[in-house]
Amino acid sequence: MISVKLKNHLFKTPILVASGTYGYGHEVKDIAQIDQLGGIVTKSVTLYPREGNNPPRIAETHSGMLNSIGLANVGVKKFCLNKIPFLNKLETNVIINIAGSKIEDYISTLEILENSMGKHIGYEINISCPNVKEGGMEFGVDAKTTEKLTGELRKRTNKLLIIKLSPNVSSIQDIAKGAELGGADILSAINTVVGMGIDIHTKKSKLFTTYGGLSGPAIKPIAIANVHKISKVVSIPIIGIGGISSGQDVIEFMLAGASLIQIGTMNYTNPNIGVEIIETLNDYCKNNKLESIQEIIGKIQVYE
């Protein structure tokens, strides 16, 4: 009833966990029922290991959190050696998030993963990364750059190719269309919104980097609006992300046009929140006499 099929892949529920919030998966193996979820998206993997930004790099807000982790990770080679064996044992879909600083970084990382023994079904491409060849401008703020990057990766894999879109752009619809033209199978939206916090006692920014990514319930209306905007201009599925904390939130995102969703910040409060809201989705289907939750995707009724 609440399973979703996309591109020949079955997701037992429409609920995934967002990149970084379950680490590489093994961090929560004793406290979360991972196998009951529709899937897990790993924390970002880069070509070489990264220590990330200096602390402080996380700050709580009234309705979520600010973070500036800086893509800290073990690098793709250690990921293949030390993390993939655990991920291969999971009885749910695994999607690997990839980040980079040049198109060549993304390509090399993906090629190494393609030659690994991983059972992952696809890749989520984090395009909210500074493109060092373009003076630090993010890949995801330019439609042509997004299309080029997506096209290069598309040539190199038959697995699901998911492009994660940033809301910090002038037109997320244009970026979405660029990703679709490049050959993306799915879009995920949204990444974090730029935010800032200040400690009034020290008079310093709450993050070493001054600015960071705001996530959590505060950004839910922004995320839903962007999912709806994207759904009107592309024909490929969308994964909704941003402030989801209940089954009702999941339903809202699906009505706006999302086929799947990812839970992020709220996993830090309750690592099993994704499993706990499954019952709400089942009840909604029963109460509305739905054979499949997929029947509600994009069915928002807008005022004429």
C-alpha cells in the first residue's frame, strides 16, 4: 500500500533518510530499524578524505539546526574498503551521495564506486559544492553546468542518478530542467537554506564559517514550494526534503509532487522517526481508500 516503484526499483516505503543524518549507516545500527525504511542515503563521499571545517560547525536553532560540516568523510577508497561491506548487508535500498570540487572529482569518485562490490542502487549528486575551476561558484547555481555534470556522470553509470538541488538559486526550475536534460533519473529537493546565528555574549558567529546550512521544520514551507515548482517543469520523479517530522508532512510533500521523501534533521532527535510514521501513512491510505500511496503524488488542488 505504501511502497513506491521508481525506475524498476521498489522502495518498501516512501521514506528515506537524508545524506549525513545516518552517517554511513553503521553508526545507528543499534538504535534504528534501518531495514524498515525505503532507503538510506549515505553521507557525502569525496575523491579524497576531508577533515571538514573547523569547529564550531553545528548550532541549534529554535526550529532546526545550522551546520557547516564541510563534507568531512573518509574518502572514496576507504569508503569502498570499510563502509560498503556493512551497507551491502542492509535489507533496504542504499544510495551513495557524491560531492566534489571539480567535474573530474565527481567522475573519478563515481568510477571508483562503479568498480566496487557495492550493491547500492544509485547515486545522489551534491551539486551545492564550490566549483574551484569557476572561482568557487557552486555547480548547482548554473543550469548549463548542472546539465554538463549530469551528462558526464550519466555516461558512466546505469544506476539511478539523482541530482540534489539547492534552493539558494535564482530559479530552481531552470536548474531542475538542466539536470533532466543531462540525463538525471530523479531530482531531490531541497538542500539546506543559507543561514546564520550570532552568540550575543561572545558577539561571534555560532559557526566558524559564519554562514551555514539551515535545516529542520523552519524550511518545510520553502521545500514544499520548491518541490511543487519543480514538478511543473520536469517529467522525472522528485524526492522531497526539508523539515519533515510527521506522516502528515510526508503526505504534504507527496501531494506537492514528491514520489519519495527524505527525513534529515529530525533523525538527530529520534533516529526511528521514519519507521514510526509509517503507521500514519498506512492509516491515510485506508481512510482515503487508496490502493497505493502513489495515487496522491502531485494531486494538490490549487485555487483557480
